[in-house]
Amino acid sequence: MSKAYRRYDTLAAARYTSEELSVNQTEPINILKIFGENTLHVETLKSRLPKNIWKEFKKTLNDGEPLTLPVADAVALVMKDWASEKGATHFTHWFQPLTGSTAEKHDSFITPNQGGGAVAEFSGKDLIQGEPDASSFPSGGLRATFEARGYTAWDPTSPAFIVEAPYGSVLCIPTAFASWKGEALDAKTPLLRSDHVIGQIAKKTMELFGETEVQKVFSTVGYEQEYFLIDQEFYFRRPDLITSGRTLFGAKPPKGQEMEDHYFGSIPERVLACMIEAEKEMYKLGIPIKTRHNEVAPAQYEIAPIYEAVNVAADHQQLTMSVLQKTARKFGLVCLLHEKPFAGVNGSGKHSNWSLATDSGMNLFEPGENPHSNKIFLYFATAVIKAVFDHQDVLRIACASAGNDHRLGANEAPPAIMSIFLGEQLDDVFRQIISGKPSSSKQSGLLGLGTPQIPHISKHAGDRNRTSPFAFTGNKFEFRAVGSNFSVSFPTTILNTIMADALKQMNELLEADLKSGKSLDDSLLAVMKTVLADRYKIVFNGDGYSQEWQDEAEKLGLLNRKNTLEALRFMVTEKNLDLFGKLGILNHGEFEARFEIMLEQYFKTINIEAETTQTLAKTMIQPATIRYFNEIAATVDRGTTLGLDTVGSKALLVEVNGLFNDLVTNLNHLVKVNADLGGDTITEKCDHMYVNVIPAMNAVREVADKLERILPDDFWPLPTYREMLFVK
């Protein structure tokens, strides 16, 4: 590879000028005008459906009553007409299989008639049920490979939407996905089950408090999506990014994030144009995007919407990732969603902001100005403490993956210890409960900045803690350990499940106390004292990155499962099977299937990375090193012929030769251990990957990264970190 060609790669990326950006420019966005225009809102259905049909359909939406076929037919007709008006020619049952992404099979509205023509048809039966092949999706043993039948079932609580394409749009109908026997084969079904269960139990809790006007309680989520953007010129010259989503080779650049100058920095013009276009598409889909900014690492960014009900939030989160990836390509960029695409710089997470809300507009995690007197908040917050302490193992599993292992505990993301941060104000209140009775709350007040020109600003009663995996942040709990490539469905399902379990047990204690004749206040205090007595040690407000906390957590008996395999090893226990089974969220087979799938995904991920490492080392890095070796050797020979002192060239030749030998040795070892799958069971194979294959991959990379620092720029076959992270 010539140097001129290498430089062209970089220059091609750098030359994406404002003139080229103008190709993608549109009129200024009128958010109020376009918001939700590609989403079939409830109000649109109400306006188009006959009144009697709407009345019946409303019972399904609000009360969960079964949907009749006549109602489904009427809704289907409205959907088809609305979609056709927007240029849709096909429809799809859009679902979330256990792959971490979404799936869709497009069917045309067109049906041939007897006259040789065709008509546009879409019936209630088409709307309610689809039949995709279930054998080609992960099932964790629930289905044999020859058992192909599966069903998609319409989720009427999540709005249908239009995905626009240059040559025809598609009506997407959010659905659940199940096997022929009815087992959940997706992420959406358990999420809906968990939301229903926590809603019922929380409603019962509110009744105990005398809040009889509350008819519905539901969980909400607001996700913070972190991602990287790099020029597609570099992406397509990095086979590791294409197959693995992360760089398997790459020397640390002279400058990374050391200067702390990227976070909240000025957004590059090309990136900003991409963000604006992506946001426009999301607004049209009804996704309430609120913020965008540069993240910590160079080329890293974040986008975040306002919180929504979990069923809609889960759909919108999947759409957000899809829109980001599609839009990036319009601007000659590629969106990377892997948790750690670049070693040595900040990885990407997906902070999941979780709360509980009522149909009357109450946020059950809103402490108010005087949390010590807010009985509902204190009770529900106590349940959170109980849930996290009792189910540390399950909560750790909610953020477990091969990709996320590169982040957790790496002084850029929370540690694997599932502790809770409450902040100074709430910590004080809860310690009052433990020691006696809450009587006061530390107040926030105003903060002056020492100059009369700047007005005093409101000061929160407590600071935030970025090192906590599960932090209270004002009126919600922020689950910070979730990886950027995750669906929020599974983590939220787990949060709802463990909270439902905690609330149910606390409600039983509260009811027993009330029946004994105690007042509500006394009963509440007694229950909270009982729950907090042995569990408050899960609350930690200090530096989660510190070794002191690691040591202290061990003394306290808190779990610290540092990698995915450690977490998964304890997933299928009688306790966890009973937890999900008794609440009706996942039966034993469904839960065990997810265990098998997570292990399979871990094994396949590492195996693909190992195969890619071998290929790149053999076909790109080794040949480049040999070419450079030959060039140095020729220089030594020429210098010797001319009678010149070649000590420097000889030293370089020896260094390159030594590294090349190390590369060959380490690569041969990797080939050997990767060929040996480690056993017959999936657990044995995963253990082999962790114990043998990953260290072998790292050994190959270590030598290759040293060679990258030695080989001339025009010899090195891969785009470097310097180029990928800083050329926009």
C-alpha cells in the first residue's frame, strides 16, 4: 500500500465539506408540526373510528379487556387507510426477538381479485396475528430447529408507526412474539407482563395509603443513548469493526481524552447536521428527544428523550438506535453502538432512568421538598432498597454481556457491585428512620457564585454520583450499568420484577400490622425499620471506583461479580426461578431459555472476535510487517555494500524481527485454543473462551499494537485511532 493511497483515505474523510452537507440539508425543523406525524396516535384512531367501536377499543387499551374481531377489523381499516395516505405499500409485525435488535417481515396490502386486478386489504386478523418462522430466532432450547411455527401478536398499547424509505414506506405494528406453545420468544412480552404485575401490586399499595382515586400504576423509562460516529471510509477498512463492532487492534493515540476537552464541547458541523437529521426522523416517529451533546471520548456523543411508559419507551429506544445508524450513513458516517469500540477511551452506556407513575399524574419516586414527611415516597424508596439488596444477582445479570465487560468497573462506568446512591438528603432521612422516626429534611437553598452580575441559583439538597450503578437522581432511579447496545426491555423487566416482589412482601407486613390495630403511620414506620435494618448496607454514597469500596463491600457480604460469566453462573437458581415464576413474568422454561441464550451469545461473540483477530493478523498485519522487514533488510545490505555504519538499521531490524516472531507465536497459540471449543456444554465452551481465548486474543493484540507504533504509516494496513477518533 502506497503512502499516497493511505493519505487519500484520511483526506477523503476530512474533505466532507459544508458543500457536501448541503445535499442533506432541509428546511428548518418545525418540531410542533412534524412531531408524531408518522405515528398513529390514539387521538387519530378516536377521530376515525365509529363511536361504538372506539368505546369498545378503549376498554382494551385502558382495562385490558379482550379485543373482538369486529373491533379489530375496524381498527385495521383505519390503520390501512392512514398508512396508505402516507405512502405505505406494505405492513409488518415489528417485534423484538432475543437477538437484542428488532425483526420484521413485510407483507403487501395488495390482494388479487377475481377480475384480474387487485385491491388493498388489511383485516383484523392480519392486524392481530402474524406467523413468522420461529426456528431461526434464539429460543434457548424452547424450540427444536425443525419446529418452525411462531406467532406475532399485536400490542395495542404501543402505537403503530410508519418507517419511510425512498421507494415506499412500511406500516410497522408493534407486536409480541411467541412460540406455537405460547412461550415468550421476545423481550417485549415479559416487559408487558412485568409492567402489569408491578402496576397491580403498586395500585394495591396506594389503596393501603387511602389513595383510592388511583386506577392505574405503570413503570416509566427514559434512556440515555451513547454512541460513536466515525467516517465510513475508516469503518469499511476495519474488518474488526464490521464483524465485531469494536476494534480488536489499535495503539493508543498521542491524544485521547486526557485534556477533558470533548465532553459538552462544540459539536462538529458534520456531526451536528447528522444529529439534526436523526432527530427530525425521531420526532416524526413521536420520540420525544430532549438532549444531545458530546460525550467524554473523542467521536463519542449522547442523545436522550424524555421518559415514557415502558412499553412505548422500549419501542422508541430500538427505533432510536436504528435511526441513528441509518441517518449516519447519509452523512458518510457510521454509528457504533458497541460498549467499547475503542480501547483506552471512554466506553458507551445506556443509562436507564426508571420510575413508577399513576394515571392521576403522580410520580411515586418524587420526594418533594420535605421527603421525611412524604410517606408514599419513603415506602416505595424502601421497597427499592429491599429489591436491590435481595436481588443483587439478578440486577447484575440485567447488564451482563461480553461487550459490557469492557466497561463495568473500568473507572468509566459503575462497578459490578449493585449498590444504591441516595444522596446526602435522603441518606439522612433514612438513617433517621433506622434510628427512630424521621423528623426533618436537609434543605437545598440557593447558591451564590461571588459576583452580583450572576443571580443566585437553586442548589440541590444532595450531589450526584457518577460511580454508582443505581443512583437516585431527583425523582427516578438511574440504572447506569446498562450497556449502549442493550435493549432496555430486559433490564426494565428485571427492575419491575424485583420491585414487585419487594412491594408485595412489604404490603403483606403492612396489612398484618394494620389488622393488629396499629395506625398507618406506626405500621409504616415498623415495616420500613424491619426492611432497612439488614439491607441499608446496599446504600453507598462514596466513590464506587475506589479499592476501599471494593474491600468494604466484600466485608459487608455484597456481591461483586466482575464479569458476565460470574454473573450468569448464578442465574438459574431456585430463588430466581421462583421469583419470575410466581409473579407470572417468566415461567421456568422461559427463564432458563434466556440463560442459555445469554451464554450462547457470549460464546459466539468471543468466537467471532477470535476468528476476526486471526484473519486480520494473518492477512493484514503479518504481510505488512514482512514488507517492512524486507525494506529494512535491504537497507542494511545496501549500507554494508557501501561500507556504511548500519547499527541503527540493524537494531530496528532486530526489533521488528523479534516482534514478528512474538506475533507468530501468539497467533499460533490463539488459533490452537480457539479451535478447541473447551467442551460439549455451552457453559464449558464459555469458560474456555474466558480463561483461554480472550487472553490469547489480548496477547496477539499487544504485539500488534507495538508493531503499529514502529511500522511506517504507509505500511500499516488499518486506519488508526488517531484518524478514526479525530477526523470528522
